[in-house]
Amino acid sequence: MKRRHAILLLGGASSGAMSVGTGAFSSMEAERNVSVNVEDDEDAYIRYETPSDDKTVERGEQVTLVRVRNQFGGNQDLALVGVEYEYEDRDEDVLQNVDVERYDGPAAPDEELRDEDFTDVNEDHVAIERGSTNDNYPAPNNNDAFGPGEWVRIVADAHIPPGDSPDIEVTITIEGVEGGVSAQLFGDTRVFTLTGAADVSASGTPTVDFKGNSDNAKLEGAESKIPTRVWYRDESTALEHATPNLSNGQIRNQLFSGSNKNGKRIVAVSLTDLNRTYVREDDDLNPGSSVCYDGVPETKAEFSSETLSARD
């Protein structure tokens, strides 16, 4: 396995860089403004992990490609501003709906990170491209920065053919909100592998999962695209709906593209052929204490106990 290398530049009177060996990024090396390797080391200024390496994944399953922890001291906030991913010799997109998420608060390296405590990073604050962004990164934004002890992760829906094992490269670019810190980890020096699970029949009962604090929702268990009615709120909390045919994966990313995803919160999803509706538990639209109901409302007024009956 190739080592992963990062160039980390610290602003100051002397901003030159030089290469060192394979050790973690120590405080002494930082003072010398050196180019270093990013290692899974508690003393490294940037902790980099690939928790899904060698994982076997179902088609449409969301996976964490890269997870990064800010291990600077003091109040040095960082922002992930660039994500470039590639899998050579492939025309099809085996990774779809690539997004960046930020963890809600600091967590130790050995602490379990709960999916429901990750929230989406604003798409306008990070450049995400298959191939190259041509160094066209947005300026670091404090609203989506992660401070010392905090994490960000890059997630995607895996659409890998059964038995296939593509090598995946992810290059990330991180910049300090203040302080002149800039780091880039080049994907061609850190390759990891995902394997598509054997092609088995789905359960025949698709389900919807709301992603904790995230504004998104995920469709699972569908053998192919299925008809739905999706209810969502925009930044003004106004309620809207659409009737797309959806496949497995993150729903908001199938419904909207680009910056149109910003500010949209999925609050209910009806699987019309099943006469079943999933409603976000903490939304005023929910008529009870359940998440899953029999019935398919066609208007906001029909989100009531007269139209919907809770499933056990």
C-alpha cells in the first residue's frame, strides 16, 4: 500500500517547505514549516482515516471515503475546501452523491462517531469534482469550519458492480480560516479499495431513513426506481413537494442538483405503490409519535390521524 503524503504550509516569516520521512507531523517539524506525511497519529496536526478501505458494500450504500480530524492546538479552525476523486479506467460513476459532512462537536480519535451527529457542509463552501477542480477552491468559510478536536468526513453512495473492486483515489485540500494554514493530500499516493457485494434480491420492502441532524433522507431496499412523493422545506420553512421516481441512496441529492440543494430539508417521503409514508420525527408535519405510517397524503392538511395510521 502506498503511503499518503500531504504538503502542509504554515504562514509566517518563513513559509518554505521541505520533505521529511514517514513520521507524523510533530510540533518541532511544524515550527520549521516542513512538508510532511499525514499519519494516523494522535500527535499529527491532521489525522486522516479511510474507514471503508477493503469494505464490501451494497449497491446504493452510503460509505465514508475519508475522515479527517483537526488536531491543531489553540483555536486554529480549518475548512475542507476541495475534494477530487477518481477511479481509473472506468467511465461509469461508481461513486455518486459525493458530499462533505461536519461532526457536531469535538470527539477523541478512539471515540465512536455517530452518523446522526453529522450535518451537511454547504455545497458552496467546498469544490467537489471527479478528476480535477483545477485549483478552483472557494475561500474557507467559518460557518463550515471544524475546530481543534473536530471532524469532517467525505461520504458517497457506492454503485459498484457485484464482485468488482475499483481502486479509489481522493485528494483533499484544507485551508485555515485564519493563520495561513494550507494542506493538500494527494489521492494518487493513497489508494483504497471498495468491493461490490454479490447481487442478491432486495427484501421487496423499501424503507426510508432520515439522517439524524442532517436535512437529508435515504431510500434503501428498492430493486429499481420507485414512484414517490417527497415533501421538503426550504430556508423559509415553506412546505413543498415533488413526485420523482427514486433509486436507492440519498434522496435530496436525487431531487436537487448543485446549489439548489442548499437549505432544503426532507421532512416526509411517501412510497406510493406501498401506500406508506415516512415522516421526520421532529417535524410539525408528523401527526403522531411514529416515523412510518400507512397512507399517502396528497396535501399538507392530510398529514393527520384521519389519513395516516401509525405502523408498529
